[in-house]
Amino acid sequence: MTEVFETQEFNNKSGTDTRKSLPRLEYIKMLKLPKLKILTIQGCHLLEHIFTFSTLESLTQLEELEIKDCKAMEVIVTEENGEQTTASVVVVFPHLKSLILVNLPNFVGFFLGKNEFIWPALEKVVISKCPQITVFTYGQSTASKLNFIYTSLGKHSVECGLNFRVTTTSHQAQIPSYKSTSSHSPTTMERLPWSYHNLIELDMEDYNPSSGQSLFSSDEVSQLQKLETVCFGYCEDIEEIFDSQTVAEIPNLRQVYLMFLDSLRYIWKSKQGTVLKFPNLTRLSIHYCNSLEYVFPCPMVGSLLQLQELHIFDSRSMKVIVKGEEEECDAIVNDIVEFPCLKSLKLFALPSLEGFCIGKEAFEFPSLDTLEIISCPKMRVFTKGDLSAPKLYAISNWGRKYNIHNRLNSNSGQPPRLRAPDCTPPDHTNTRSVFRQIHVLIK
């Protein structure tokens, strides 16, 4: 099939779409679509555009538009041969709420003419795996309800809406060759509206970097001023999450979820003269990171003033939570390490864990009231230094509670509160569903 053709009117009484994968479809010629509400196109690899400009005035009921996996797709709207478009004509999509564009390797823009577009109902925009995009519309685009744009990275704040131009640092980017009579000329470009500088939520899995082993390079770390949430998993090559060559702060980061990162060795690696600060981090959850030996280097603990929940599960190389080395802790006054807001600490199935910290530092947990230690057979002491946890009266161990007030660091024998019974951990057979549930929780 090379063409879908309708001479008079596309009359779909139900108002819904017909979803097809037509790999040899080259044209969709539909003159009037007054009742179309949902249009989904996927896997049509010869299709270069969806609508002609003259068709747009009939799309008054369109609510959802989703285009995926179309290799030849260059624009959504084009002008027919010989069609003359007046720039003064304003295009309105009165009911379009959702626009999803995914895996369109040759997509350069929604429309390359100069007309103004108005999207009064548009609330959701996803643009992912569209590496050639240079402009959304050359004319002004107004979307008053659009607050975020979603990409393969995650969720971004909207600074310029759908009005943007793209540049490269080495040379002015040129729009790829496009078979249209629409006249346009390259303009001064700006960076994409979705980048690290306005990334709010990183939500990725099955990602492997093209170069390097860090999720965020040192240059990218300095741009993460709006980042609030990191949810990242199922990557074989990443060795480090945050790489920083200087003292840096990510002021708005509140939640970090890491799962199934087999090569991960550092979340934030401490280097000579560098400290990463996370003053508003409240929740950190780590699952199945089997190369990770510790969570925090000692110098950065002082910035964790808001940390409330720390949960670490099924990470077989984890030896300590805080790496307390004397040379790293010179900045800590009197060697006292405080987690002022930490309320919940859960350590589960960590076969190499020897303690929370086995250095000489003293620890204070003024807010800690929940502590669960399960299946940590090598753990003999919580910390070797002094410990204060005034609100902690009991520890949960496979459903049993033990009174541990003022005795958490007791090293007489092997107290049951620190030894897991000889039990097999729960079988997480559907671990990806767990990851999906975390995604839902942070939305």
C-alpha cells in the first residue's frame, strides 16, 4: 500500500482512530477530518508527512496525535505542490491535548512554514529520539497550558514553550533537505529547550552512554540546577552517576532511585579538592547495584541536611554506607557526623556489609526512629565510633522487634538485632514492575 486517499470527507462516527502499521505507506491524503479525535501512526517507514496545510482547518476535534517509529517522517504538516500558504493565517488546534513524537530519525519539525500556531488545550508533549529536529514551527507557537516537555532523558521545564531554534557549537546547523515548496531560510539557532539546564526529572532505563562511564559528566553536573528526581536503572556500563571535577551543588535534587546497575562503583566519587553537595536530598533508594561498595564518601555527608529515607537492598559488594577514611574527614569538626533529618534506614540482603561506618567517626541520628537490618550476615557493629540515636528504641528484624535503646553499638558477641536469621530473601521475580511502580510514585 502506497497511499491512503479520501476525496470528500473522513467520516468516522465513533470519533476514534484506526491504528495500523503500514511499512510501505507513502502518502496519507485526507481532505476533511471533522470528527477525528485520535490518530496513531506507527511503523510507516516511507511516510514523510501526515497532513497537508489545507487539511488543518478540519481538525477541530483532534485530541491526541501519536507518531512513532517512522524512519522517513520529516514533518507532520506540509504544503502540497503548488499550494501557497499565507503567513497571516493562524492555525488553531482547539482540542489537541496530547502530542507524542517518538523515534523519528529524520524528523526536522512540525511545520516549516511561517504561520502562527495556537494550542489552547495542549498539556502533554513528548519528543524523544528525534535527533534531527531543528525547529517545532518557524512561526510563533502558543501553548498556554503546556508546563513540561518529556524526552528520552525525562521531564523538562518549559522556558520558551514550543518556540526554539537549534544550534551546534561548531557550525550553524542546516535543516536537512526537504521536498517541499515551503520557503524558509536558516536562522540563528539556539540550544534545544530540553537539555540538562532545565531537566526536572531524569527517568531512564536500558541506557548506555556513547562515551565514558558517567551518567552525568562534570560539565553536565554544573547544569543540573533544576533537577529534582533521578530514577535510573538497567544499565550495564555506567560506573558513576555524578562526576565532578570541582566543588558543585545540585540544590533541588530531592529523590534518587537506582536499580540494576551492575557496573556502578560510585554514586558520587570523592576526589581530591572536590565535594558534591545535595542540600535538599530527602530520599535515596538503591536496589541491585552489585559493584557498589559504599554510598557516601565522608566529606559529602555534611551537605545531607534534609535526608529522611535511606534504603539499600540486594547489593552484594556493599561494605559500608559511609566510607570513613581519616584523610577524607578532616573537614568534619571533632569527627562528628550528623544525619539531622534521617528517619528511616533500611538495609536488606547486603552479604558484604560490615557496618554503617567502620571508621572512628562519631555519628548522631537525632531523628532516626525506623531501622531495619535484614540478611546482613557479616555485620557485627553499626559504627565503631560513638553513636547517638535518641529516638530509636527498637529494631525490626524479619518481623521481630528488639529493644536496642542505647545499645545499638554493643559488640558483646553477636546480638540478634544485627544478625539476620538464616532465611532466603524474597524472590523478586518481577523486578521491572517494581521499577515501574517507582516511576509512578514520582510522577
